[in-house]
Amino acid sequence: MEEKPKFKTVQEVVAANEGLPERYLQPLTGGHEEQPLNGPVPEMDIPSIDLSLLLSSSEEGRQELSDESWNYRSVSRRDLDKIYKLTKQFFALPTEEKQKYAGDIGKTLHEYTMKQHAVIEQFFKGMARSLDLEDNVFLEMHGDNARMDTRFNMYPPCPRPDMVIGAKPHGDGSAFTLLLPDKDVEGLQFLKDGKWYKAPIVPDTILINVGDLMEIMSNGIYKSPVHRVLTNREKERISVATFCVPSPDKEIQPVEGLVSDARPRLYKTVKKYVELYFDSYQQGLTLQENSGILTDIPTENEILGISRGISEDIPRKP
Ligand SMILES: O=C(O)CCC(=O)C(=O)O
Ligand SMILES: [Fe+2]
């Protein structure tokens, strides 16, 4: 069998000290030339949610809160610190050691994931309630075998933050993403109305990002924002992203209560969206080119909307 070419990890590239590989240099496209990668950007106003309030808004949530074991099940500052420390330790290891270390990581990660799970469930319900829908509509569509995939990101210091991007613009292929951005180093930016804004560092918080699948289920009412990550000349940056992914057998589509004559259905039914998503991401294709998830023949704006991760209002069909 033919062996796939093995690329060095970014960390290995840095360690080899062979200079910046040509393929990392980014041509700036997409009309954002007026906001260069390392230029100043305004700060994004991200609403913060007190999860205990969200929980106490439902009968079940109130019961959970009054339950003494809740403290052990909700994500605490200590849990977050543990994850940060683990991530730093992990990336400090040589490649072969990283593989051996996976067992330790597995246990801590499992605990963290289980705690996040409770948060996410309430979040799904809260979002349904906010749209006057029955609490479980999104959860049911998402399915019982939903997965939570965690990715550890590490962006080493980069000599050309003006030319090299940490993560290219994308919307997440999840229903939600729970993100633990670096505690000290900025870099995450969101696209809003065609302009980039930086996400501020807020200590002891998890950033909850709406993904493409929530956008589809809510028929475009909740948007999956496009975001990117910059590199930093002096400092390394880490982040931990947990993606909530539906059961692979589940069909995801706009929920019934959100489709009407006034708001026609905007998205096709998708299944195993994450696979489609990664295929397009790797090939540098837009999701629209790869899967055509909008209904009918999309207008130019709709294509733009979907390829950018759907952050702008999608115009309705006449
Ligand atoms: O590093 C970050 O802050 C964001 C990472 C991200 O967008 C992702 O992993 O999908
Ligand atoms: Fe992302």
C-alpha cells in the first residue's frame, strides 16, 4: 500500500528551525484586506450567561441545582485549571511521549466531558424555550448517541503573524462548541457584518459557540459565526474545543415549528454532517460546493452565507 506523505506537526516544524514553510503563507482574500492579520481590531461584545440561572429556569434544572452532588457535576474553576495544565503538559512532550500520555489525558478529559454534558443539555433546552418550542426538540433531533469530540489546539509563536494564520476562517461543524480559549494570549476573532472582532479574554469562563448544525435546526435563526485564530510573534497559545456532534444516524433539518410561509425552510436535511464538513475543510472547498445544504438553487448571497459559515442574514426566496 502506498504510504501517505507524513507532514511534520507545526511544533516539529518550529523545532527543526528550518524557517517558515511556503505553504503556511496566506494570501489574504475575501474582502478583508483592509483588516490585515496583525492589525488592530475592535473587541467583540459577547454576552455572558450565568449557568446557574439558566439551570434554575427549568423545574429539572432547579432540582439538579438543589441536588448536593451538583457541585461535583458542574464545571468548576478547578476543572478548567486542570484542563489548562494538562494541555500545557501535553504539548510540552515529544511526539512519541504524547501517545503514551493519552491514558492520563483520557481520564481527566472524560470527567470534564461528562460535566460539560450537563451544561449542554440545559443549553439545548434553553435555546428551544427561547424560540417558544418544546424543551426537547433540539435534543431529540441531536439524538441519544450524540458525541462530544475534544480538540486540543496549540499555536506556537510565529515569526510572521502578518502572513500566517493559526486557524483559517470557519464556522464550526458542530451543534455547539464549548471553547476554553487561552487564559493569557488573545488570538480568536469573529466575523460580524463583514468585519473582524477579537474575543476578549474572560477568566474562568467557557465560550459557547453556535455551530452550523444549530443554525440548520433553528432554520437560520441562530447563526454559526465565522471565526479565525491569529498567530502571535512571542507567545504560544493554547485552546481546548469540545464539539457537540449529533448521533451519526440522525437527520438534522430545520425543526417543524420554525418553518412557515413567512419563514420558508432554508436548509436541506443533512446526515453525518461532520464528515462532510471535514472533507470540505481539508480540500479547501466551501461546504456549499461540497454538499449543497441549502434548499433549491441558492442565490449568490446564500452561497456567500453558507461558505462563510453563515454569519449574515440569508435573504429569503421571493
Ligand atoms: O483556538 C481557538 O480559540 C479557536 C479554535 C477553533 O475555532 C476550533 O478549534 O474550531
Ligand atoms: Fe472553530
